[in-house]
Amino acid sequence: MAVTEQEFRELTDPYRSELQVHCYRMLGSVQDAEDLVQETLLAAWRSMDSFEGRSSVRTWLYRIATNRCLNALRTKSRRPRELPTMDAPPPTRQGEPVWIEPYPDALLAGLPDRSPGPEARYEAQESVELAFTTAVQRLPARQRAALMLRDVLGFRAAEVAEMLDTSEVSVKSALQRARTTLDATIDRERAPRPASTRERELAGRFADAVQAGAIDDIVALLTDDALLTMPPLPLEYEGHEAIAGFLRHRMELRGGALRVVPTRANGQPALGGYLPDAATGVAHPRGLIVLTLERDAVSAITWFGDTTLFPYFELPESLP
């Protein structure tokens, strides 16, 4: 199919935002997702003459994007990354490192109003939540791809097999293993609706407690089995006592409480954390806190220490 550059943009631009979210689900990185979408569109442009229209443009782009992500995952497995270090008290337990970044809601807002296919098992909102995305990063790459294409996007098994250049039997086998893993990992307890009064009140009380340095008030907002994690570090702190001990230890090291700016990540309330300079009073970025809510409490606190992510969330460089 011969098209001009303008015609190509008109064909592909409607799918750019959703392709980026797809690449994020596959790779767990907003920065890598941006790069992979660019690679996908470049590959599509170069092979446009060979596109025969036997599938939709959307399906064709998802095939390219998924296979580019699989290639990226294979490359990453051959290139080990160094874990950051942190002075922290003994954790409740130590798991495996999970390389994941939060995804800004500002980018989700650009998604088209397109419902998943009839085969999908997950709602659009649930499929970008941090717990889901984190669990997906623990799946082998082919299982990950099958789950994304079938259960999140709702493509038929035959379409998924063609996109992955494999058989339907292989797709169904990978999908069953992925579903079993996720069903054992993810608690699908529903949180308050995004941007609801309940969500705003709970996130606001949490933010106030953080800025006041009121550890007891923070802990009072948690479920009994709340979990604090800091990807990619494998340290996990579960329950009131462990989380309180960790927070007190970190506050002593910092020498004071954080100031926070509200934002949103993965469809969840989040806070940009800033530490005031003792000499100037100017607060500089320290990390991003993402909250997972369950009914009227916080069930998980996820801390991301990579402050290079702040521009994605339109967070200021400093606070006066």
C-alpha cells in the first residue's frame, strides 16, 4: 500500500497513545514505551508498501509493537542492570527485583474511547493499575504478550497466534499459565472510583500526614496487611509495625518531613515528594509515592526514587 507521509500519519496517529500504553504494560517503563512506539511507527512506515490490508491497521501496528517489545525484553535479559542502594531497616521479606516505572495519568487521558474486544478479561482501568502491571513484569515474555493481546486487548486467539507467529495451541498454553500466575498474585478488591470524593479525601489525609511527619497518622490510614515497596529494590515491608519502623528510619536519615505535590499514576493517586534544603528552604525532588486504595484505607505504598520521571508527571523542578 503506497501512501504519502501525511496519509501515514492519518492512518497511525489514532493508535499512538494506546500503543504507548501497550508497550508500557509489556516493558514496565514509560521511557522505554516512548522509544518502542517510535520504533514501531518507523518500522510500519518502512514496510507500508508490503501491507496488504488483510488485517486492520490497528492489528498490524499491535503486531509490530508487540514483537518489538519482545525483542527489547530479550535484549534486557542479556544486559543486567545494577540495583540502587538504600540504607533501610530489615524488611519483612525480600523478593525478586522488579524493574517498573509509574505511568502518568496525563498520558492515559489521551487514550481514545475504545472498549477492549469481547475476549478481554480485564477492564481498561484495571489493566494499567500498578499491582497488575507489576505482576505482569514477573511473567515470561511470551506469556506476557499473550495475556496483553488476549485478556487486555481482547484479540481472538487466532489473531494472537498470527501476531506472535505461533499456533493457537501455543497461545492458549501460554495464556493459561499467565492467568494462573496472575490469579494467584493479584487481589482484585476494588478501590474507590478514581477522582471520587472518597479517593480525594483519603489521599488528602495521607498527604497531610506525610507533610506533618506524622508517622502514626500515616499508619492509621493503612489496612492491617498494607505493603510498602520500592521498585526495583526487592525489599518489602508488610503491616503497621514494619512500615512504621521503615518510615521513622527514613525520616531520621532525611532530617525532616517531605513536602508533597499531588499527581496521578496508573489511575491511582500519587504524590511527588520533595525534601527541603536546611540552608535555603528550597525543596528538591526526592521520589514519587503511588498509593493503592482498598475501600477506605491505603493497602499499598509504592516509592519510586527515580526523580528523572518528574517531568512526565508535570511536577515542578523544586518548591520554594
